[in-house]
Amino acid sequence: MATASSTTAAPVARLRGLSRVVGRTLPATATVVGVAALLRVLYEPAFLNYDARYSLLWARDLSRGLVPDYTTAFAPTPHPFQTTLSFLALPFGDGADQVILALGLLSFGALVWLVYRLGVEIHSPWVGATAAIVVLTRPALERYALIGYQDLAFAALIVWCVLTETRSPRRGLPVLAALVVAGLMRPDAWVLSGLYALYLWPVTPPRRRAAFIALALAAPVLWVAQDWLVTGNPLHSLQGTSALAEQKNRTNDILQAPYQAAWYFKLLLLAPLHFVVPLGLFFAWRHTRRAAVVVVGAAVITGVVVLQTVLGLPLITRYLATPSVLLTVLFALAVFGWRRLPRGRPRLLWAGVGGLSLGFTLGFLPGHAGNVERIDTYVALSTKVYGDLRLVGEAPAVRERFAACGQTFSTIGHRPVPDLRYWLDAPPGSVGTVEGQVTRVGPLMLISRDAPQVWRFYRERLSAVAPPAGYRPLYVNDSWRVYTAPGCGSGRLAQPPGGARSEPTPQDPSR
């Protein structure tokens, strides 16, 4: 009887264990997948952002044994993790875009869930749910998710580190390992890694200190090695990002950074959250100081833009996505932190503050309702423009002429460059831009059409730039025109007198 009982008990115990595992993972899985599916159904994203397209393009170059064009005009900063991740999408061929987009949407879903768990950990489910809802409904964050920016995956990793450290201070190896991955996405994590290794130092056995320091240095060393191997310049990313900031008139002035950062926080969080966050900070200081200290510390460190501007690096809105996400927990504390206070005057006072903050926030909702429509319009128009650009790259007439004329293509504006080269299946250096300078034009030239979706794409009428004299139209669709030089594809290429040149065009402010 005892043997039969033991035999029966073992499967029952395994089933109970499996049930507990499912019970723990099901809410997280449902949230991550549900959020991603919701955005996919609402907006139907179908194009990659400029940086993600370049990463996919560079991954393809490397897979073919080619040197990626990190140094081409207006090329973004080459992030090692994003390029490596793009290798996973290459086997899907033309569906690689959708793989990257799906990963971006899932990253956003993971971010929403992790923010909820962080709010629960430092206070209560009310705080967690409020912070998660705020993250889910921020238009700027949704937009980043819809077009595949890696900044949300970076934010999710940082929030996971904060959550892990809040649950178990000085956790050590798991947090440092996550920061290594984050450090291959953005250099902000290098500072976090270094400070965390110093924080671990007093409680770390001497034999493990060297390993922790090595982990803290791993991401910057790998990044420098990548730049050195590809460009011969170990500081290419630092210098190239700073130069690109100047080309595109991005803020990199240390004196302007605080004001610009405050404005970007407002754009990310939307009114009136940026007014309520200081109240949440005061509540955390008075009532949940120990629990919230890691959240506040991580938000401060990732939000100190002076560290970037001292090095001449640019300040743009999405760089502040991580501290903005962490600040939503402070907003939630201001609204519902009172629920854990004992009965008495402080509880009544904070209940009033929370009620007013929530009412104030809800009162702004009608004014923000148009954001959803604007995102939908942006995605639809941009999808149309990028879809038409793919048609250009896949058009037989364009591909034949491109091959016959020396594989050189010029574009008005830099934004079409990576997509056009990707869909042409062209090698590095074959597609360039004439933006912002008087530049020699190649035998094929891409010009945007005078169409509404193109105006929205560029936020300016670059289509007003005419092709050089003697160039003839080769291909046209709703968004683009392709012109060819005299003699291109019909024997020896005939250059216009003095060489084909284009007048300077205003720089694109939309990126």
C-alpha cells in the first residue's frame, strides 16, 4: 500500500508543481503577448525605423563577408546588440522586418508587465497597475514599439534589474549580466554597471571582485572592439554620434540640456504627469524611502544627461524613455500610495492629494485623445512611403539599370538610403545621399514625389528638388520617382556638363 501511495503521489506532486509554475508565468505571458497583439491589431505596423533598418542591413553585410558601412553619411550609431539580434531575423528573408517589429512589440509588453511588478514590489497592486496603465498609454512609447526601436527593450532590462535589486539587494551576478546586455544597446548602462560593481565591492569575496569588474567592463570593451574591427577607429561610435548630432542640429550643449530634458520628459509622460511626479517623490521620501530608493536612483542615473552632453553626445526624446518609465511609479505613488498608510491625518491628506492628482490627470484625457489618431495616421502614411520605397528597390527596370550603371544610386534626403539599399540587395557604399551639401550625383537618382504622405514623411517638400539637367525619368509610383543620367544603361555613361550636381537641401528635422 505504501509503495502504491508513493507511486501515485509523485505524478500528483509534479502536476501541482507544474500548476504553480503556470500560475506564476501565465499572467506575465498573457500581458506581454496581449499588449503586443493589441498594438499590432490597432495600428498594423509594417515598417522599421531608420536605426533598425541599418542594423538589419549591417547584419546582412556581415553574413556575406562584407564590411558594413558604419562611416557612410548620416549612418546611425552601430549598436552591437541590435546588429547581433538582426542575425536572428535574416533566415526569415523578406519577413525579417516583421520579426524585428514583433520583438519590439513584445519588448513593450514586457516593459508594461515589469513596471506593474515593480509597483507591486515597492508598494501595492494599485500602484503597480496604475504605473503599468500609464506606460501602456503613452503615445511616444507606443510609437517606439510600433517601429522597432530598441530603447524599450533597454528600458525593460533596466526595470528588471531595478525589480530584482528591490526584491533582493546586492543580487550580484544576474543584475550585472543583464547590464552587460543593456550596455550593448546603450552606453547609459555602462555607468550603471560600474556603479553597481562598486556597490557590490564591500560584500563581494576578493576572488569574485575581478569577475564583477570584468563584467562591468565587458560591454564598453566589446563595443570598442566592434568599432575598431569594422572602421579602424575604436572611438567611432562616440565620435560619429557627436558628428551626426551636429549634422542634424540635435541638442548636445551642456547648458541647454536641463531645459531640453525637462521638455522631453513632458513629451514622454504628457501633462499633467510631470507635475504629479514630484508629489510622488515626496511621498516616497516620507513613507516608502527604503523600497523606492533603487527606483529613484536608477531614474536619476539614467536621466543625468550631463554625462552625455559633456562628451558631445546628442540628447533626443527616446534617450529619456527609461527614466520616464521609472518615474511612472512615482506618479502612481502620488495617486494611490495613501492606501497603505495607517488611519489618521496623513492618510486623509494623501488621499486628497491622490484624488486630485487622478482627477487632474483624467481631465486631460480628452485633449490627449487625438494622439491615438495621430499615431495611426503616422504609421499608415509611413507604411505607405516605405512600401513604395520597397517597390522601387524591387522594380525590374530599376534593378536592371542599377546593375548596368555601376551600382551607384543617389537619394534626395538620407532617410530612404538604408531601405533602398536593402531592397535593391546592394553592397555597402552603393547608395548615398545628396542631403545638406553640394554632392556629385550618381547615374540613378531617387526623388520624392509631391504627395501628402511624403510631406508627412519628411515634414518638408524635398520633392521640390529637381534632378540635374539631362536626367530622364525611369520609374514612378505614388511616393517616389527614379531618374537616370544620359547614357546610363545604353553604352558609355554620359555625364552632364561639369558633372551632375544637386543644390543643397534643408536638413530633415524629423529624426
